[in-house]
Amino acid sequence: MKKRLLALALFAAILLAVMPGAQATGMVCFVGVNNTLTSLSGSGTPYYENGALYIPYTAFFAEPGGVFAAYDEAGKTLALSQIHVRLIYDLAAGTVTDEDGNMQSVSVSYRDGLLYIPATQAASHFGLSVSLLKSEAGYPIIRFTDGSQTMGDEEFVIRSETLISIILENYGLEGQPDSENPEEVDPDNPPGEDDPPEEEPAVVYLAFAGEAVSSETLGHLRALDLRATFFLTAQQLREDPELVRTMYVEGHQLGLTVESGSTDVAAALREANEAMDEAIFCRSVMALLPADVPEPSGYWTIREPETALTAEEILMDPVEEPQLLICRGGVLETLETLVQSGASMPQLLETSQFSLPEAQKS
């Protein structure tokens, strides 16, 4: 019991660490970890001073290398911590102390009320490298790497452009009308006359399974401030419990699934629930099942379509009721299509009412 309480307390601490803090005014700044653009860090803009890169402490909300940030504004302290490694900043004294009690001076600053710290000094203590990149449109990207990245900085920026465009559009930062050059208005046909009625945005419940259950998907959702539902097998739950815990802490719904052709579905779901309990001390009655497996009792079951449609195909034939889209790959393309269409993406819950697109029904 004590072990569970300790773990739940850790979840609460992680949740506090990833909550947005104060945001400065200025240009939007993005954060990347290894190969993934993971977070919109607020609008604090990194800068160089005397050759040193200073970044807003909120960049660590992306949890690079498992490093968590906890800022006590009233107590004038900042804690960056890993499992066995930490840095404690005494902002009033201008010092930073590591896990061994070693203390050194540190220069921090505040811009528009947001705390900035020396990037290299902080990142290197946790075995990370940090660099400041720039998107094609000039937006700064703080990139943390731990040596496991497979892309160089140039390729990473190129690969991130699509997601950056989605995020900017989602936050209303692109495509704003030019107030200095308003469009000419035809006096004989003023706006609003004879305009076709606006269509209601599509409502799509988005669920992830298979290869789409990944830290990369989680990063995309975090960057777009979306909550989704993940369906995991017992093997996925046991192979990466840290990923499962992060999904849970960040507010995503977790359900169960089994491989196609499973003969003992009840046993497979029971094993998955045991693995979920080991990871987050919770169980689920939500089950995504292939069409070819028998129906178990005691679960809220979704039958997976035999033929999966893409987001484009679903949006081409809109219907009035919400629809379920199960994504197993092409996550970025799917999110781009849904965001650009203005689709509403509520979280799939046990009480959600939806339909599968006609072409997907068995």
C-alpha cells in the first residue's frame, strides 16, 4: 500500500511539473527532444548573453531525458530532477546545488516575468546536449539530444516544419487577415449575402493502437494540446511502462486490445489489465477488438473495422453523428488533416456515442 501511495504521489509531482507556468510575451518557441518536436513551451524567446545560451525553464516541461522541472516562484527555487540526478537552483542566492551537495554560482534572469537559466550548464548535468535552431519561418526551436537521435539538426528542422505549421494554425498564429490591406468589398454584393451556410465541423473520436502507440505520437498530441485514447496490448504495457505512465499523467485515456487471431480473448485482456495495474495501478474495461475474435463479457467493446479509412476519406463523406477513427500509423498526416479541416476531436470515453464510417463496418 505504501508503495502505491508513493507512486501515486510521484504521478502528482510529475503532473505539477508539466503544467504550464508563467508565459512571457514575444515569439512562440518550440521544444524538441531527440527526433520529436514535443511541446509548445510558451512564448519565451531564448537568447544568447556573453556567448551563453539562456532558455526559459518551461523548456524542461518537455521532459528531455526524463528530466522534470518544478518551479517555486514564492520560495525562489527551481528543481530539475531525474531519478538519481538533480539540480536545485537557489534563485535568491544565485547558486545551484547538485545531488552530491556541490554548489556553484549561476546566473539566471527574468524576462517579462519568465525565468531563464543557462541551457548548457543545466542540460550537460543530465547528459544532454542542447542547441538553438530556427524554423523556416524564423521560430526558435530548443532541441535537446541524448545521443540516441537519428537526425541531424538540419534534417530535424525540415521534418518538423509540418507539425510547426499545424501548431501555429491551431493556435491562430498563421493566416491572420492583413488589417493594413483589407480585401476590397463589392458594394453590390456585401459579405454575408448569398453566402452558403457554414458547415458544422466534423466530430472525430481519435484513438491510437499498434505502432501509433509511441512517444512520438504523445509528443504531437502534447504540442497540439489534445487528449486522446490509446489501446495497448499486454506486451506494449510491459515493454514500456514509463510511456504508459506518461500517457496517464498527461490525461490520455487508456484501454486494452489484443492481437488479431487471439483464441483466449478473456485471458489476453486479463493479462493486459494486470500489466496496466503494474504500471499505473488502474484497470480498464475499454477494449478494442479485431472482428475475428470472440466477444468477452464485462468489457465496453469496440469492434475494429476490417478496412480502415484515412482522415481524408472520413471527412470527404461527413455525417451528422461523431465518428471513430482508429489510427495505427501516419499520425502526423492524420492530425494535420483533422486540424486543417477544423474538426473537433473530443476524447473517446466509455460514455461516448459514435459510429464507424460506413465503409469500415463489417
